[in-house]
Amino acid sequence: MAKAVEVFSLLGKHELVVHLDYGPALLGLAIRYSCPLSAVHLSPERVVRIPQDQILRDVARHLDHLVKGLTVRIPTPSGPACRGRLCRPTCATIVIQDKRHGSELPLAWLNYEEEDPESGSRVGKVIRMNPHDFTADELSSWNRLRQRIKGIAWAHHQGAVAALSP
């Protein structure tokens, strides 16, 4: 095992891939992370779950700001067949750090349901924000949120690695 750790440490900086999920269906925050180079012995993806009442105030404020930014971008259903349709956000995903997206950060998307109250039918849809879609305020919130979430993910990762060491 020691040889594997040495080999991976020679490959360069270990960088976590970090995404977060947030929304009413989750009852809190889920921070998903993986470490492709250094964590062969860990599960491919780990999740840190934080219940709604334990989310730090500044983190919640930035999350709510970004989710609101996504929500206002949901297009209003139009046309005669769409009258009375309701749009309900279900889960937002915000990419915190991911080299696979290169310079395509910040990146976020919101899953939502469009429901027809008459028929009861629901259709799942997604609205996406790419880097050029973020306002200056949203970008500022994303940067602050990014620092906090990266710290939480890294601390959790370090604890998982330490638990495996002899």
C-alpha cells in the first residue's frame, strides 16, 4: 500500500472533484467528491450530508442566492395547453471544482418539474447556468461558496484517508 501512495504522490497535486446538491427533496446539502489520482483505495465517490438545520448561515445564504438565480431563469410555460402549469424546483447541482470542465466554471443546473394540475402529469426539466450566465453577484456567491465547500470536502477526504492508514 505504501508504494501505491508514493506513486500517486509523484503524479502531482491531488485535486478533488467536488459537486454539491441542494434542494427540498434532499432535506439539506449533499457534497459529493472524489479524488481520481490519490484515492484508489477509497470508494469512487464519497458524500458528506449536512441536514438543513446544520448548514452554516453564510453557506445557506450563498446557496439560496444561487438557487434563486437558477429559479428565476425557468421559462414560463406558454401556449394554450400550458395554462395553469406549475414549475417546482427539485434539486440544484453546483459544480465547485472539476478539472474535467476546465475553464467552464462556474457551472450549475436546476432540476425542476413542470406539473399540469388538471391531468396530474409531471415532466422533469433542467435549466442550466454556464459561466457567461452568472451575474457579478452570483459569481461572488459561487466563489465564497466554493471556498467553504472545498474546505469541507478536503477535511472529510483527509479524515477518510487517515482512517485507512496503519
